[in-house]
Amino acid sequence: MQANIAFFNGEVITVDGQDSIREALAISDNKIVAVGSKEEIKELIGDSTQVIDLEGKSILPGIIDAHLHLVMYGTFQLSISCKEPGLDSVDAILTALKDKAATTPKGQWIRAWGFNEQTVKEKRYPTLEELDNITIDHPIAITRTCGHIGIVNSVALRLSEIDETTPDPQGGFIERDAKGQLTGRLIENAYMQFSRFATFSNEEVYQAIQIAQQHFLKVGITSVHEAGTFTKEDYRMLQLASQKGDLKIRIYAMIASINDCKQFTLNMMESGVLTGTGNEFFKVGPAKLFTDGSSTGPTIATREGYTSNPDDYGILYYSEDEIYEVLGKAHELGYQITVHAQGDQAIETYLNVVERALKENPRENHRHRIEHAGISSPDLQQRMKELKMIPIPNPPFPYEFGESYLTNYGERTDFMYPARDFIDQGIITAAGSDSPVTTYNPFIGIHEAVNRLTANGISFGGKQKIDVLEAIRLYTYNGAYASFDEDIKGSLEPGKLADMIVLDRSILKALPQELKDIQVELTILDGDILFERSNENILMRMGDSYDNKNFKLSI
């Protein structure tokens, strides 16, 4: 057998059962054919083999982000980013919105994302009056960085059929002032439901998918667990892009729609499409519900009041019985199930559901998940272990939001996203960025898992530090395990898919404070080099339907 590509003189981090480190690797077509010594791999070199000298740099499995909103991230790139340098005040954001409105046809949406009232100079949200002063011809929607809260103008409220008499939806609030007048702020499920009126066109979604995957490939992400699209049409666009060859990243798509997660899940169950349906590039994932709010909001459901406000226990979307009505049935039908659960009250409620479901319908190897698993105290960890749950924490969250967590949750931060405890308990856990909530860069996540420091250098739950190899496993093999794919990807072993990345240095020799600065030099997916940093180019073979300069979707 002749290899297509052979790598030598490297730090081949296999993430196999022994965490073996080798020096060479060979690919043939879309599979890894050999991992071993330089001498062993030399036997597979032929006249047409591309030989790459790693010069001591690391090569590791392609990154699997086990919780990321690909469609949401991509569509946000078509909007104003409040995280851009210079947009650090309400005034600057209002100016950007006004400039955008001036060049946007009447009636079309003006959108911004990534807003954080805790980091802008004024330490507040824009007001409804300020947004109305920008334009009366366009609906405006500003999405908070958490994705769970938004501020909109009167045009958007009118289009979404919200007025002073509209009741609060279950699991959400339409904010009103002391006089009962709308403020324009929509919280949790109120904003989730609002999003069905602020949808993107299919053409915009399709374009957004291309933008997102290009960004992700540059940091070595080869597989994504899509944690929820805006609508069923977005879900369809993901599948269409995959079928047409325009989507190169592998997708494990949770059954979840942001604007009506419960109904979307029920509809999917009614259709008979089951977890695991699909192929190596697109598979249907777990049935998912949102059960509580945002860790930065803060709106997560906690067993004790917030440290910053002892009378605030957050928002729990559904009762235990209501969750069981949907996910208990999904479990019975053979689905993998999961929930968004950040607070310890939300986690406990969901664990009660899983325990009840397993008692009534015992099932081996269910691999039920918990997305985020934010405040996971020791008693909850023990229950996760007993129930064989897979928590999906978000290592990079404390890097951007750690100071607000310390303020709002106090000592409970010792058990927030507790990777060390999960590993010591023998709980298989996979890492997700939850982008666009925060950075999708996995090396920020690995840095944070190892160092547990905020961006400002403040210690955050230091007892939960893990080592570099453990962090890599969270982003590779364990991500594959969480989607039932550990036999085909997640480690560099013969017979597995040739998804891998080459770094710009040895990650094992890097100083802890250098981890966040690591860059990817090559991203290889299915045996093809799709990104090469030497020319900052995405080398994808795109389908005929997609033209990056003159975009037009043909279906």
C-alpha cells in the first residue's frame, strides 16, 4: 500500500487508550493507515506520496467541538458584532446601527450580536427610545452575548405581535417598566420565540454556513455538534449543504430549534427520524430541550439564590413532568436525549427525568448528555456517574465571563464546568465552545481548562485544572464518543478517518500561558488538506451551487 500523505519527525498525539505519542503517520485516501516510527512509515512512501516534515511540531486528531451553533455563528457574521474593537459603548453601537440602517433597504432587518451590558462603558442596555430614534423603517434586534436575551425596537415588536397586553411565555419575560410599558427587552423564551419573526433567508443561511466552516477550519475544527439552529429551514439548509458537497465539516445535529425547541423535537419524533440517522458527514443527534437560562444573564436556575441577589433563583423553563413528557418519550423511542442545563436546579431536574426514564425503560449505552452542566456540585456529579451521563462543559466560558460568575455565584464557581472532578469520577465528558456565545478557538478552551484563569488573570475554580493531554481528549476522542463515533474518529489510529491538524509548535512542550496562542498550520479532513496557514487559504473543493463572490443558491 502506498500512502497519499506521510508525516515524519513529529509529536503525533494519538489520543489512543494509552495516550501514545509517536513520531510518524501515514494516510491513504481518507483513512489513517499507519502510526508509528519513522522507519515503519517509510515503507509506505511511493513516488506520488506527499511527505511532510513536522520538525517536532504536534499533529493531533481534528478538533471536535461538542457544542457549537454553526448556523447561528455564521448568520451573526452577516450582522454587526458588538465585540468588534471600538464598539465598547452603547453610543458606538447605536452609531453602527444607524449607519447600517442608512444603507439597508426599508423593511429589512438590522441586527447586532455579542452585546454585553456588563462590558460597555455605560453598563446598561440601549433603550427602546434610542432604538426607535435610529429608524422607523427597519426592525432592529440586538442579541446579548449569551443568545438568551435581546433588545428590539418598536417596529420589531409590532412585527412579532408583541404589545402591552401580550402575556409572558412559559420560561421567559417580556420586560415592562413600572408603568407597564414595554422596554424592548425580551428575556429567555420570550426572545427565543421572537426569533421566528427575525429569520434569515435560505440564501443568507447557506452563505452563513460557508463563512462559519471556513472560520472553524482555520482553528482545526473538523467536526461540530450543532447545538440548535434558529428554524427547521436552517436545519434543512445544513443537510442540503452537506448533500451538495458545500459543507466539508462533519455535523452531528441536535434536534433543537431555538424559537420553539419543544415543538421541533416533538415534530422530529413524530417523523420517525432517529438519533444516528445519516452518514459520516451529517448525522441526526440527540433530542434536546432548553431547561434554564444563561450563565452570564444571569438567568440560570439555581437551588440557592444568586450571590449577587439572594432573591433571584433564575428561570426554569419546564417542570420535571413537562420535560419527561417529551424526553422520557424520546428515550423510550430510542433517541439520545439532552438538555441545556446550566444551574444546579436545572441539572437536578433533568437528572430526575433521566433516572425516571431509565427505570421505566432500561437501556444500555444510551449516552444521554447534559449540555453545559454549569454548576455541577459533588452530589450531582455522583448522580451523573450512576446514570452514565455525558456532560458537555464549556472550558472557554470562564476566560471571558469568569468575573461575572464569581460575582453572581460565589463559591459555587469551584464546581462550574468541573473538568477535573468529572475526569476523577470516571465520567466521560466532552468540550464545547457554545460559539457564538464565546470564542470557538479550541486553544483558548484548552488554555482555560489547564490554567483556569480569566482573561484578566483572575483565578477561577483552580481545583478544576486538568493537564494538556486530558484537555486534548475532551476536544477529540470524547467528542467522538458523545456522538457514538469513537470507532471512526477522535484519535489517530489505523483504520480511522483521516481528520487531523498540524500545529505551529509542540503543544506538550509549550508553557501553560502559551497554549492560547497556538495556531493551526494544516487542517486535514477526510484525507484532504482543507486549510494551509502558509497562504491563509481555505483549499476546499466546493460544490457547483456555491460561488463565494457571486452567491446564488440553486435548490
